[in-house]
Amino acid sequence: QPALFLVEWAAFLVLQKRAEPRAVAGHSLGEFAALAAAGVLPWPTAFRLVRLRGALMEEAAQAHPGGMLAALGLPLPEVQAIAQESGCFVANHNAPTQVVLAGGEESLAWAKARIEERGGKAVRLNVAGAFHSPFMAEAARRFAQALEEPVFRPPRCLFISSSSGLAEDDPERIRALLKEQMVREVRWCAAVETLAALGVQEAWEAGPGEVLTRLGRRITERIRFRSLKEVLSDV
């Protein structure tokens, strides 16, 4: 997690030389880079929190084994029903028909069978735990204590929380959302729709890949999504 944060922060600094952001949003870990970019937290503080977050999540994953499963091709309400029936939890809503579940092995196996029965595709994710679910409750409790110390400042640009899916400008509200981030669903689809509703016309992915760029293109046609590589290829 710390290495990925540093890559994202470095990518932001490169992109910032081309344009100051009007709005920022981050998916899961990426939310810390977004908070630093918005000036809510100094980047060294965000980095320190990311290091602690990674350690706590690793401990929680070892103490409460679980995994994650991507449901592809089914709408959110249908996957929510499967999650409730199976005892899994909706962890990420990444695109209109891409929903990630988190839970124990038996629950995930049951959910996988139901997804495939209903015509969807189920793909196990190569992750070490059931993140963004109650499996992370102890890690979230300990992380919440650490979040009491830093000063959270008002964002200097629009900050879209991937926990609420909305624009958030109250520092204490942002702190509260971050305390619950480990156990809450990543509402990425809602966050991107909020960016579109706010009039954002172009979004740059500050990171090493193109995952969010591809997801964004599936969520809305109102925003032009570009990866870091695409932006840097401009003459």
C-alpha cells in the first residue's frame, strides 16, 4: 500500500504541472492520495496513515480469513440480493454491472454459484482478505484511533468521497468517513456520477494503470477519461 500511494502521489505531481484539479476522487487506497491532492492532509501524514492502514488490514485478514469475488454482468440490486442470501457483503460498486463481494470462503462459493446461475460471470480476486466489509472491523477501530490525531483541513478543490459517493467539504465529516472506509462499500460508480453531475468534462487517472479509466468509460459518457500514459503522450 505505501508503494502504491507514492506512485499515485508522484503521478499527481506530474499531472499537476499540466493543470490544477477542479475535483479529486480516489478508489479505496487512492482516497488518501486524493485527500493529499486536495490539501485535506499533508502528503507525509497521508503516507504515514497508509502504512498503518496496510499493516492493520493485513493483521485483520490473517485473523479473519476471507476473500473477494467480482460479479460481472449483473446489476447492483441483483448482486445485493445474492450477497444478502449468501452472507457476503457488497465491497465495491465499480461500474453499472461490476460489483465486488467480500466474505468467507463458503459464502463466496455460494454467491459464485448464484451469480453464474443468473447469467453473470464470477471472478475471484487475488487479494489477501475480505476488504471493505465487517471482516475489517477491528482494523477499522484501531485506525479510527489514529485518525483522531491529524488535522483535517477543508479541501481546496472538490473532494468526492468514494464512501458516500458525494462531494464532501467538512473536514470532520471527511475524517468520519475515513474512519469507516475499511468496512464500507466503495461507491465508485456513484462517485463518478457525482463528478459528471458537477460538470467535470475530463478526468485523469493519477496512477500506474488504466483500471479506473476503463471503469469510468463504462459509467458515463459525459466525462472524457484518460490514463496517465495517455495524458503524458500529448505533445
